[in-house]
Amino acid sequence: MATVIQPPPPQPRGMGCFGKGCFILLCLFLFLLIAGAVGIYYGMKTSSAVIHAAAWAQNAHVLATEPSPVPQFETTEDNIQATVRKWKTFETASRENQTAEVALTADDLNNLIARNGRARGKVFVSMENNRMHVQTSVPLSAYVGREGYYLNGDIAVQSDGARSLDQPPLNNITVNGRPLPSDLLGWKYRSRPLGGYVAEFRQSNAINSFEIRDGKLILNARGR
């Protein structure tokens, strides 16, 4: 039996902002939930991140035999492409070392999620004021080929002002009502602390800060 958890494979057509990590912390935590759920399922002991994530995921009850209800988002291809253009304008400016800002609404994020066949209908984002709410129910078979288990997460992210990715607000994020562990970024995956992956993303994408404000996820890219 395999003893190494690989990250989810690249998805057809991509997931735009969601898959590329425009809210990278959330993506990282979703991956940890998957890794922890797989760890519970197989009883794997491969790295501190998987061991800790498995124990935490079990306590947070993210693995279930029934899917949890997820609101369905209705959109059109025109709306999706409009959001993609909005994101690419920001992405291009940041890659050209220009100062840039993008404000993404819940509909924007749901449009980007809808680009991916696996995620569509299984992940839903809503935002109000300075709080983002993500509901997800993903069949574990999408990652390990086994039927009968679901990754159910009710994730809340609250913003208390613009924050650098160097100082992610772990204490402002809960999953199924449980706060994230304060030492999470010190957990190691493939011999690297998880904080290193966040720092690598920040450097490669030139994103200086993020904030949830007035029902929008606001990202700022630093010019050089």
C-alpha cells in the first residue's frame, strides 16, 4: 500500500484564482484536510504534517460517510470569463512587478471555482463584511479512488485588517467550529515546514497583503 500522499493532480482548465492560491491559506488548509482524511483512512505515518493533520481532522469531524449540503452556484460562461479577465489583469500586473490591487466578490470566487469540473458544486464561498465562509463537501474518492467517505468542511475566515502572508491570521480561521492549530505552519511536509510553502507562494506571486473587507477579498501586489 502506498505510504506517501501526493498533492491533488492538476485540474482540467485550471481553477483560476482558487487553484492558483489567491487565498493560499485556505487552499493550504483544504489540502491539509484532505491529507488528514487520507491519513485517517489509511492509517499513514509519513510526515509530521500528515500525522498532525490526521489527528486534527479526526477531532474536527471532517471525514464523514455522508456528504453535507453545499449551496449551488448558478452562473454563465460569460460571467466566468469576465472574472477570469479580472484576475488575469491583476496577475499580469503583479508578474510585471507593478503595484496592483484586485477586489474579488463571493461571486467572483464562485465563478473561478466553477471553472473546475471537480470543484463545481462541491465548494461554495459567501462573504459578508470582513468574514468569508466556505462550505465544501468533496468525495474522498476523487483523491484516493475509494468510495463511501466525504471531506466535509465548514470554514470561516475573519479579517481584522490587511495582513501579510508572512503573518497569516491562523487564530481567525475555524473549520467545523474548531480553530486551526497555532503551530500549523511549523508542521513539516516532505521535510519542509508548511510556512515555507506559504513564503514561496508569496515570493513567486508578489502578493503583499490580503484582506476581507466590505464583502470582498482584497489582494495587493507589491511593485518593485
